[in-house]
Amino acid sequence: MPISPNLSEIVTTTLRNRSGTVADDVTKNNGLLTRLNSRGRKKPVSGGRTIVQELQYQENSTFKRYSGYDILNVQPSDVITAAEYDLKQAAVAVSMSGLEQLQNSGEDAILDLLEQRIENAETTLKNNIALDCYSDGTADGGRQIGGLQLLISTSPTSGTVGGISRATWGFWRNQKFSASADGGAAATNANIQSYMNRLYMSCVRGSDAPDLVVADNNFFRLYWESLQAIQRITSADKGMAGFQSLQYMGADVIFDGGFGGGAPVNQMFFLNTKYLFYRPHRDRDMAPIGDERMNTNQDAFVQLMGFAGNLTMNNAFLQGVLFA
């Protein structure tokens, strides 16, 4: 049976038809992206040199108590600034050599081979982007997504996030609590709730409070064991998404460790997802990059599948991290 003359078209069309599904599926790959998606925090980017996240950083300085004809302050007050995040890129290649086309003669045979390679490329891309959402953004010379370890740092008075210096601007510092340094003892199932309480209270502003707690296996287990003497409360809908969750002060507590999980060891993030955003570019959200490519000196073609975007934040002081 002859080789399909429009093989490259088959590859490109297949990838494009599947890309919408992959863009949705990536949010099911870990608990963090699942919640950001369910709360509408997936905000595709349409263009621009950077991803701009506007934020209010101070109160209006014209506030004044007055009586009668007192002169009021009507000078402009600078209350809004913006954090800027770079677009980070990643790609996976689906390739096939001329020899493989000959060995898998017939359209059905070729499609069977392509299907396996496309599925593997999809899994590779979405798993690595999901893992990067916990990163500090330093891998591959800073080409990595700036994940939770960057946005919600164990050293919040140093470094720069979104172009804003945390050493200079106090409003841009997240909350932290060290189980051993601030609490005086390593975390156990007997004291984990006390440590969580201390961090939680520093992350609350009126009704604004953490709605998601993400932990590694160790800290999740300590909290889980602290509840087992009374009652374990689970959330069915998070279980349906593949993530069993406990509850703490109305927030879901999930572990994103397990096999291949990305949560850093002995850390627990207290997230207010109102201020966290997953920002993929609308044209590069686990989608094919152009058409198939073929080297002039090689009997093979390759089709790239890529991602561009970042994880962003527009409020730091309502986020927190508990660590060993």
C-alpha cells in the first residue's frame, strides 16, 4: 500500500484538532491548575511584549477628615502600578523519518504510530508545564515559568517578582512561617494545625482569605493524621478531579506530591486564588507551532507543539508559605 502523499497535512491537522482538548486537560494535571481554572483564573494573553498584571499598591493619599469649609486635598494620588511577567516558552517535537514512513506503510499504520507519538508529546508538555508552576523560575537559564516558589517565597524580603523589588516594596512580600525557626520545633501531627493557624491569620484581610492549601506529601500527611482522631472531611468534586482534599477554614487542602507531583518537599502554600492567574498565550496554549518542517539534508520531518505564557500574581501579602 503506498505511503500517504499528504502525511504532513495529517500530522498538522491531527495536532490542531487535538490542541483544544490538551489546553483544557492541562488544568486537570495538578490541583493548583485545577483550582485556577475552576475559579476563572485562566486568563489567556492575546499579545504584548510582556504579561502585565495591574495592582493597587497603596491607599489614596488624599483622605482627609474635615469640617465645613476646610480645604480638601485634590492632588492626584498614585495608587496603581503593574507587575510585568515575561512570556516563557516550551516546545516538544513530533517527528518521523522517511524510513519509518516506509516501515509503517499505509495510512492506518502511519496514523497508529503518529497517535502514540502525539499522545506522548502532549503528556510531556503538559506534565512539565504543570511541574514548572511550582518552580522558582531559574531552570534553563531563567526560561522556566516563575512558579509558586518564586511568587510565594520562603525569603520574601529579597529578589524581584514581576519587575518589582521585594526588598524595596513591603506590599509585594508574601507571608511565611517556618515550622522550625518561627515555631521552635519541627512540624508534627500534634503541632501542624497550630502552625497553620499562625500563617493563616497573617493571610486574612476581612473576608479575603486563602481558599486553597497545597502541600507536599509530608505536610499533607501531618495535617491528615491530626484530623483522623476526630473526623476526616473530604470534598467529592475535588476527588472526581483526581485529587482527594481535606478542609481547613473553608479552604480545600490538597497534596500535589505523590508520584511525579511538583509540590516542593516540606512546604505548604496558603493561596488566595483570587490573585493568582494562569496566563497562556491564546495562540500557543499547547498548540502546534506553524506547519511541519523538513531539513534539506535529512529524510525526516518534525512538527513542533508548544506553550507560551506564565503564572502571574497581583497580590502577594495575602499569600503564604509554611515550610520546615
